[in-house]
Amino acid sequence: MDYFPNNTLASFTTRLPEMLDLDGSWEIGLAEIQYPHSWYNVRINEVWVLFTDRHHEQHVLVLPEGYYASPKRIVKALEAMKHQKGMKKGFSLGMSEVDHKATLWVRDLSQVIISPLLKSFLGFDKLNFPPGDYKAPYVADVTRGVNSLYVYCPLVEPRMVGDAQVPLLRIVPVAGRDGEMMTRAFDHIQYCPLVLRRFQTVEIDIRDDTGVKIPFERGRVVVTLHCRKRKESYLE
């Protein structure tokens, strides 16, 4: 951190004790990664329900920021907030245990409007709901693209991922629960050719399925790399 004050848990540079000057062809791979399951999937003012009563007065429920492990947790939190405001009628959110799709019924209200992120989480295809019964056409999903950790390092030779060539070390499936410190050691290291033979700094960038940097809130990320000389293959 003394050398690189702008380091974050998801994007950081480490300075090695001395310059590495490698002779010949080498390759490098991710041997182990430790990371905290500490990201939020709901930020301030991202998940809300706005409803208008028969007197044309508007009311809003705003979900506190944090990590909600399942769509059911979000539905329960919004329903609890509704009851805290003394609303026993008006609208109700539910979640099917069979097909994992959300339901919404609206009564005694002019309309219900949900935020774009809540629409995405619960699998609905619209934001505005006049009185009626509704079922989301899509399966609910609150992962927000954080299903895997994509670990990048510019020291490695770029390879094709989707429609781009990127310096990807490895894709690590996300595991664990909110607040847990996770450790993943690899018996089978996926080695990638090094593009530099002489270097003293190592950059690591950790992103999600959509290319967004993992928004770690707290904790510590530790990455262990392993280098080895490439085995030469000869064709007779």
C-alpha cells in the first residue's frame, strides 16, 4: 500500500522484493485465492416500491443496503417494512417455492411501481402495476452477476473469453455465505504463458460475470501464484 495507495480489494498491485529476470519461456497460474464474501447486492436507494393510494397520495418503501442471500429474503424484508407502516392491504409480494418466480397482487391502490433493480431481481418484465394479479415471467435471481470471480493479470498472454482477448488467469466459482472468509486452493493449476520475462510488480484484477469489479466491502484478498518453466515440445 505504501507503493500503491490506490489499491483496492478487487484491483491491486504488489511489488516483489526484487526484480525477477527469467531465462527462457515461463508460465504462471493461480495456486490459491482467499477472499471475503463481503459484497452488497443492494445499494442505497436501489430497491424500492412506490405505491399510490385511492386518494392519489404516494408512499414509498426503500430497502436498506446490504447483502440479501435470496429473492425470498428481499420479499420478506419488503413485506415486513409494509407491515411496520401499518399496511395490511394494498399490495402483497410472494415467492413460489416450486418455480422460484415472484408474484404480486395489487388491491385498493391506483398503482404500484417497482425500481429497475427490483424488477431485475424478481424477474418481472415491467415496472408499473395497476390493480390486478401478476406473476413474473422469469426466475428470480439476486446474484447480480457475481456467480464467479474472474481473476485477471496483465503478465499473462491474453486468451479468448467470449468475444474478447483478455489476460485471464482463472475463473473461480463463488462459494460461501455473507461474511465468510473463503479459501480456494487448486490441485490442478491452470498455467498461462508469461508475456514478460523481467518484472517486479504483479497486478491483479477481480471482476464478475459482467466485467464489473467485485465490490468487496471489507476483509482481505490474498492471491498466490506459481511460476514454472515451460516444457518444450519437439516434433520429430
